[in-house]
Amino acid sequence: MKNNKKFVMTAGMFVAGALTSVAGADFGTLSYGSTPISFVWGSGIPDNTGFVYTNSAVSGKTLAIGLRTSAYYDIANGAPTNDGVNTYTVNAGTTLWAPPAGSTDPQYASYSASAPRWGFNWSVSMDGQRTAAALAGLNWAMRITGPGGTWGYTAAPGADLGTAGNAAEYSQNSWQMGYNYLQVDSANTPNVGVPGLWTGLAFNPNQIGTYSVQIAVHQSGTLVGSTTMFVNVVPAPGALALLCVAGLAGGRRRRA
């Protein structure tokens, strides 16, 4: 996971508008057309497989937008399963993995012992390229909806991917739902300050429920691509076994 403890909106990043679907989604190896797109970002994200992604024709090139759920840092947290379409299933609970004792490796800078066991990854590219030059004229936006609240807004204009900083930050990244900035509502988010756009996630790694994550890309205010995935959070196997035992015990007490 990349170190993303701080998030600051750029002025004008979100304004009112409608989002409509522009392309059907594929599932599998992240690609544009038949050409695979590389994805290597931090620990625990080894390849470009298992993505839900869309391809859209934009200015004579192919805009590819991909989303995926992955284990938080390490497979010790359990590999998510998927339906081969657009939905992933993960276990509730906090991370089972920790960095080696005394490690100062910068790739662990965003590690949190209270993080969930899963995170999510995304990619935005034009003909497989994620540079500011390749993405010039495009704007990125994200919307997350979960059992405890919402974050982000997928209307135009969004973050300008034609700047080097934004291209590096938003064309490819890995987040987890517990990051502090995802808990802040739109009224209190720096450079937004507009009530009612989102509530903040109020994320709890032990909460059961479904999340949706959507990325939308605009060009000159017009939607040119979007991809959505869903994440079902279910009780971990051990927790489910405990619930079953508790239920059986309760049943015996009622019959006694």
C-alpha cells in the first residue's frame, strides 16, 4: 500500500452533475484492447490480474479504467474472492499481518494495526500509459458508498490528470477504507467546504455489509469513462464459527 495518510482536494474538484454509464465492463487481466497493462504498486499487489475494467475510445486512443480488491499488504490477510464480473468478497476484521519488528522500510509507512484485512487498487491509463502527458485533458473522480456512509463525488470536473502530481496520485494507487480523510464529510474536507456531497465513511473494519467504488473520468466536462466494483464484507471463518457455537449454546439453554 502506498503511503496516503493525507488527502487534500484541489479547488473545484467536485461540482454537481450526473453520471451515466459509457462502456460495458470486462473482468480479468487489466488491458486495453488485447494489450495487457502493467500494475505493480506496493507490497501485496504483485500483478495485473483480477481487475474489473472498462475500455472507452477517447480522442483516438483507449481509456482503460480498472478497479480491484486485494489483501491489505500481505496475503496473510486472505485473498479476496470474486464472481468474475464486478463483485469481490472479503473477510471482516482488522489486519492479521504486521511489518517485521523494527522495520523502517518506507513501503510500510501507511501501515495501521487497526486497518481492515483488505484494500482496493485502481488504474487509469490511455493506451496503457499513465503519464501526465498521456492523460492530459482528463479529470478523475471517485465515489465510495458503504454501510456507514459515503465519500467522494463522481461529477465533473474532478482532479486534473494532466498535472504530474495528480497523474502520479490518481492514475494508479492503493487505498484502504480506514484512511482518515475518507471519514471526513464534504463540508469539512479542505478545498471543498460544501455540505451534503458526502458524509464520510464512518468505517469500521468489523462491520458487515457491501461497499461500492466507482471511478469516473471526464474530458472537458463530459463523461468519457467509468468503472464500478462492489465489495461484500462477510464474517471471517473463525468469527462465523463462534457465532454458530453461540447460537447452539443459546438454543440448548432455551430447551433446558
